[in-house]
Amino acid sequence: MKKVLILTLVATLGMSALALAGGGGGDKLHWGYAGETGPEHWGSLAPEFKMCGEGKKQSPINITGAVKGDLPELIFDYDDSDLQLVNNGHTIKAAYSSGSSINVGGDRYQLLQFHFHSKSENAIEGELFPMEAHLVHANAAGELAVVGVMFKEGEANPLLERLWRYTPSKANSTMSAPGSIEVADLLPKSPAYYAFTGSLTTPPCTEGVRWMVLKQPVTVSKEQIAKFRRFFDDHDTNRPVQALNGRTVYK
């Protein structure tokens, strides 16, 4: 029953979950990160993208002035997974096997997929990081929750070393990685996080996404950053930070 529920979630979420990774409905219309199809133009590229220009609770943001709040504990319950890596021309995305989830104050969200951006999309006190991972989840109501993990330059990341080895270099292509992986290996030791309400960071920029950005970064080597960026001709794959518009960030 649990597996059926998760598969149903993936099917019904469809466009929203994939759009967050730069896929789904957003791939049917051409958009990018620079030029005439860049982020400043997304809202005018198609009627279904209008929230990219008109939305008031958009992501990513500059996390600053965070207010101390009684945030619920973020509990990770991740299993290992078979892995298929997709280069969709906007990001490197990995679909995750059913059965992994997070629990936030009794609210459970199933892990659907994770993907990466360079530079980071969210900033912390005005600082962008060389990379950011987004772990995309959904609950039984179809509501999305994203856990953001920041990467700082330092020691090589063992999991990324393996992922990049099996990442297709051409856009719109897929490769399978042998064996299994545990996405928990991407997480820092501390589960402390910043919390805010936001949106998808790619078209159609749908709002109502629960964001939790982990405070503690993990390391990635200079060579690993460069390899990721080469998949996209060394272009940035991050949407600029958006206005808070009165939103509160909690810590």
C-alpha cells in the first residue's frame, strides 16, 4: 500500500515536482538562464509562466534577518536507492526509489528526486555558494517540500565523485549508475535549518513550496564543481534571488 501511494503521488504531482528540477511542463517551452529566455524574461515566455514575474513568494531568496522560531525537528528517513541520472539541459537530476522520506513536526514528505545548481540559488547573508543541492519531497496532499544543501569548496565529496562518473554529458540524456546510493551521504551532520515559504525555482515558478535550507554546508572539491559546470558549458544554472516581500525567515 505504501509503495502504491508513493507512485500515485509521483504521477499526480507530475509537472510540479519535475518543474522544480528544470523538467516537466517547463521543458515543453524553451527557457534558460541567460539571454532572451533568461530568468528576467520567464514570466513573459508563456501564460503558464506568469508567476515567475508576478509571484510575491518566489524562490530562491537571500536568507538574512532570520527570526528565531520554534521550528519542528527535521528527521530524515532515507533508504538506499537505485539511480538514474538525467541531464535535462538545466540541471543534473536523480530520481529516487520509493520508501524514503522526511518528517517535520509529524508531517511526512516522500523523497521524489534530488538535483543540483551552480552557483547556489539561495544565498545566506548575501553569500552564494559554489553549488546547492535540492532534495524534492511531496506529502499525501501533493504539497512540495524542498531541503536545500549548500556546498563549500574543500575536500572532495565521495557521493558526488560517484554521481559525476555516471552523469551523461549531453542534454536530454540518461545514464544508470550500477549498485545503489544513499542520498543521506549528501547531508551535513547538523539537521538545523532555515525555514520559509517559497516557490519552484524554475518555470512555472508555482508558489506554496515549503523550503528548509540546512545551515551547515558540506564540502565539494574545486574539480568536482568544475566538472558539474562543464555539463552546462560553464554557465551558471541558478535563478537570481527574489524579493522577500514581507516574508519571515525562521531559524
